[in-house]
Amino acid sequence: MKKLLLTLAAVSLVSAQTSNGFGYELLLGAFDQLEQDLQNTNEKLLQAFSGRSGPRFNAINEVPSCKDTSTNVSGVYRINPELATLAPFLVYCDHTVEDGGWTVIHRRFDGTLNFNRNWAEYRQGFGNLQSEYWLGLEKMHQISRSGNYELLVVLKSFNGTTKTARYDRFSVASEFEQYRLNLGRFVNGEARDSLSAINGMKFSAVNRDNDVGDGNCAITHSSGWWHKECFEANLNGMYQKGKVFKTMSWYYFNNTHDCLQEARMLIRPS
């Protein structure tokens, strides 16, 4: 980025010189350098998404959703939801769980990513699609407004037990509605239902208090979430192994707020 800014400055300077009748060759050289820097930056971004040992990168062709990919290979794809008003964007598609076709909107597994973020960051999204990340509230809204989507939550405890919870409808309202959570019926899953209690709640962040309790749950629990007062489930909670109330937890997984080792939220057209 620093090199790009310096190149742009050089272009601006040389342009002024060119107007006086000299510096033409230097101007061409500056543009060539700028083009090369942009190409190098693009290649680095592609490498960051694809990874030498990680899942493959399949962003050349756009698809409406992960359910529409031409292969059943999990990895990063570019999607263009039918009713989206955003430009096409990258998501991670999971084809390994429950017949595949899932868009992963949230993933945690080692606690390396800080989820104590402000409203703008939760709206935009953060993290790396090949690692821990939050896709972003606006992208969740753009995807889910394009049709009926179901939600699958996949959880794993530190003792290696994996459980799921499945809901027949999932959508996130617009920012005008504070990204309100709209959740359908709990269908099945050994993790049981810890999410229906916050159905209809607006999203809260450290700088946006939309819960119904005293204070701001996002500050108290160091995480943005669809807080109520404050939660039975909070998959954005702090990654701290043990019996700590602020942790990334799903109460009915084991009737405790013990921290989970892994958590994923996946959505798919129903």
C-alpha cells in the first residue's frame, strides 16, 4: 500500500511536469510501476484466500449461492445473490456437512480472532475466510433477503463432542432495522435450542446498545451479538476454556456456559 501511494504521488508530480513539456518518459514509467504494484497486490490477495495447504479458491465464476456451485468441493467462491444490492462477494462454501451447499457465515476454532468489535466492523465483517471470521451483517442480510434460508449451527466441545442445531428459517433484516434476527422453527439437533430466545432481537455492539436489559450486554460480554438480557447462546463470546460466563457458549449444549472449542453458523437455501 505504501508503494502504491508513493507511485500515485510520483504520477501527480510528473503530470505537473509534463504540462511544461518534459517528464513524459518518467510518467510512463510511473504508470508501469503502478500497474505492476496493483498486479502484485491482487496476486497476494488471491494467495491469501487460496492458501497453499488450505481449501481451494473458486472465485472465477459467480453463483447465486453455495448450493449452486458446479462442484462439491469446499472452498472460497464468489456469489451474487439474486436480490443483492452489493457487488458480488466472496464466501466460504461448505460441501461436507448435511449434503453440502452451505454458506459459512461464522467460524471459530482456536480463539485467534478478536470478536470484541464495534458496529461498523460487525456490519462489514472481519477475519479470513480460510480461518476464523464473521462474514458481516450486511452480507448476511443481502444473502437472506434473496430467498428462504435455513440455519445449521455446528458446535464442538473441548472433550471432542460435536452437536448440531438446525432451524428451518434464518434471515437478517436491514441496517435500518438494526440487523434484526428472524429465526424460524427449531427442527432438530443434539445441541438443542439455545437461539429461539433471541429471535426478533436487534444486533448489539459495544457502541450500539439494542438489548432489553440494564447496561449493554455487548460491553459486559465483550462481543457483538443479538443480545437480549443477555443470552442463552453467544457464539461471539470470549474464547476462554472453562466455566466463564462471558465465553463462546451455547447453554443447552451441556446445560452450562462452558466455552466451546469450535462453532460454525451455516446457511443454505431451503
